[in-house]
Amino acid sequence: MSADIKTVLASKHYGFMGSGNMSQALVKGFLASNVMNGSQVTMTDRYGLSFPDAEKYGVEYIQTNEPMVEKSDVVFACVKPHILLPALKCLSDRLNDKLLVSIAAGITLDQIQQVVPKSTRIIRMMPNTPCLVGVGTAVYAHTSSVTEQDINLISALCSSIFPVFEAIPESLFNAAVGVSGSSPAYIYMITEAITDAGVLLGLPRPIAQKLIVNTILGSAVMMQKTGKNTTELKNDVCSPGGTTIQGVYALEKGNLRATLMDAVQKVCARGEELSKKS
């Protein structure tokens, strides 16, 4: 990261509307990567209960959005989709010339633009929770009013916690949510199931979980670094007449692929529903 962009990052104040899991993941990730410090951050929560560790991180934690927006150069909107548009409409007169970053699933750039001033530059981003440990994935799209400087700033921020930070057409956002935004939940379920199988077969739970977690991590690195496609990698593990192919056969009989594909499609469809309801 260049000295110039570090200077720009240090000169900004960052507001976070909402302090739920993803908002906290972003803030904690940014702070841990040293692209901002606690004094540059204001978070809001109408009940003041979601982020009890705020003081430990040195961030300002308040219950109203108006003062947060007024003091912030960049506002991350991290509230639920059904809350986003009414909340932004109430703040419209304070969003002039602000850079607004929305992470609300299913709410389009056009829908947001309709409730904020024309001078508001809008980025729509879909992150996933592994950003909390610096290995998240995110996609983004933006309105035509967003400047090159805005993109450089957000890219510098987000690349610190998202090794994959990709610009995609907004029309593909709901598909990306199914593939990366929601998929950590699928991976955790698979991990839990294999851990339970190990316990069923006599392994102590901590050992079973350690084995599968590191196996998933190692498999991901193999996919990244070997240049082989997933079919080749799977076939490398399956000896003719061996043990692994028996497990693969059981998964195929159980329609694992179709079930996972259906899960991604369901997430995408829900995103479309949210867009229509808003």
C-alpha cells in the first residue's frame, strides 16, 4: 500500500450504521489490519447492546445515526435489508457528498439512489464473515458518481481483509451471495457433519474437528496453488477399488452436488425476493 493511500485512509472518518455480526466483522478486521484506528470509527445501534466490546476497541458507539453520518466521510450501511431504505430516507439530508457503502442483500443501487441525494456516491458490497480473520471474500458494484479515488480508497480498505475483492455486474450479485456470501454456513455444516461422523466412529470430538478443519484448509490451498481443477484433485484421492471412492459413491447417491446447487439457487432467489419487496 502506497504512502499516499495510507495518508488518505488516515484522514477519513468511518461510520457504521448498525453493529451486528457483519458490521463488527468489518470493524474488527479493519482495526486488526491497521488500515484505520478506533478513533476514526463511529458505530450505531439503537439499543446500544450489540457490541459490548466497543470500548476495548476504542471506537465510538452511539445509539443514533444522525451524528454518525454527519462526522463520517464514508458510511457503511450494515443494517437488515428491510431497515435500510427507510433508515437512509430519514438521513437523506445528511448524506450529501458522502460515500455510502451498503452490504444489504437484495437492495439494489437504484433502490438506494432513489432515497438519497444525487450527490451521494454509492457502492454496493457483499462480504462474507471470514473477513474477521483476514481471509474474507467480497464483490462490489457502484453508481456512476463513484470516483476513481473512491474505488482506490475502498479497495485499499477491503483488500486488507478480503484477499478476493472483485468488481462484478450488479445483475450477478444475488448469485455471488449464494456462492460466497452464504457459503461459509454450508462449509460449517459439512465440517460439523464430518466431525460428528468421527465421533460416531470413536474419535474424540476435539481431534475429529481439528482433523477436518485442517483438511478443509489444506484442500483450499491445494485448489489455489496446484493449478488443477477440482475433478483432477478429487480423482487423485480416489484409488481404484479403494476407500475414498466408496465415500464419493455414498455422496453421489445422496445427491450432494444437487443439494448444494439447490442451496445456492435458493439464496439467489431469496435475494431477488428482497429486491422486489423493498
